[in-house]
Amino acid sequence: MTTNSAPTISIAGENALIIYFSDKACDETAALIHQAEQLIRTNLQGSFIDLIPSYASILVMFDMLALDHHQLRNKLRSLLTNLSLDSASRGEIIELPVYYSTESGPDLLAIASKAQLSIDEVIAIHQAQEYRVYAIGFAPGFAYLGEVDSRIAMSRLTTPRLKVPKGAVAIADRQTAVYPSESPGGWNIIGLCPIEMFSLKSKPSMPVNVGDRVKFKGISKQEFIALSGVLDNAQHGSMINE
């Protein structure tokens, strides 16, 4: 089906336009952004320098020596006139393995207690959902995935951890994510993923893009280690709030 209204295009700088698809993030908006990004990359090569998709928009950076705002706006309007929510807009499905446990997920118990569920039920609920990649930000490869089942939604930690390990799978409100590298963070950690979420040595550099869909699959500790996952006890201990 086609969308009810065309995206709006506004000036975002001397060499940038921003395309707004909605005033809120949702699965439908993410699907449209994914399709629009692919259309622009395929059909307007040479008309832009960079595309930066976000929750409800795409920022288009362009070369002012090649064209101006008006020319690019016309090209974009023509290309995006008939965006369609069909199978082509649904993105790729990427499966990410996760070692769920109280060893790898220090906040599992707190989430289970708040939800009045068992730890196994929390893990099952997290795996059952199919998540849309709404945006990539905070750090290269940090994909914001939504939406988490309301039963296991959890507010950010009052005091962020100084060090969250690479590969930590975590929940904040109705979103979930995998930390692509060691960093500070205030999300609730429920497991570890051994897959590289960002690497300049890989082509592409990230396994997911905005608009893709992610499914998590539980694996054992032995499978996690076999997939090059690291359980550093010293590092894991540093996940405790300081």
C-alpha cells in the first residue's frame, strides 16, 4: 500500500536537506525510511555526499558545487512520491545470538523481580519479539531496537555504569540494543552477544542498518565462547555501579 502523506523536505544547513517521514518513531516509519534510503542510494548517486537516517527522518548531505537545495529537493520529491509499504520495505532479518544468564546479564534478576516473572520467562519474552532498527547512534554500531514487550520494559539505571562490556545486550524503556564496544552506559544488561556490531575491517562495517529487523536467539555459555565471545571476570565485575 502507498503512504497517506508524502514526506516533508526542509533545509537543514547550507549543504543539507532533511526528509521527515513522521513526528514519531514506529515500525511503519522505520520501514519507510529503510525503503527511501535504498531508493536514494540507488537512483541519486552523485547527488549526495552522505545519508544519515534516524528515528523519523533522513539527513541528506550534498555537494553545493554539483547542485543546490532546489534541484535536490525536486529530485527527492519525484523519487519519494510513491513510497510503498510492501515486502521490499521490510528490511533484512538479522539473527543475533545471546548468552543470557545472571553471569552475563547482571540486571536479569531485577527485571524479573519488577515484572513478577521468572528469569527464564524474561529471556523467553526478549527472544520472542522481532525488533526494528529505529536508528544507529551514540556510538558506531549502536542500533536502537524497538519495541520491547511492555512486561519487561525497564527504566535506565539511576547511576550509569562506568564500564559496560562490548557485546552487552541491554534494555532501556521500550528499546533494546547491543553495545558495540566497551563504554559507559545506563541500560539494563541481560546478556552478551559475540557478534561484532561494528568493524572497519568488515564489509559492510555493521551487520544491521536502519529499517532492518533483528531477532535474538539464546545460546549456551559454550556456544558463546566458541563464537569468540569473551567472559572476562575482572571486566564483568566492573559492570557493577560505582
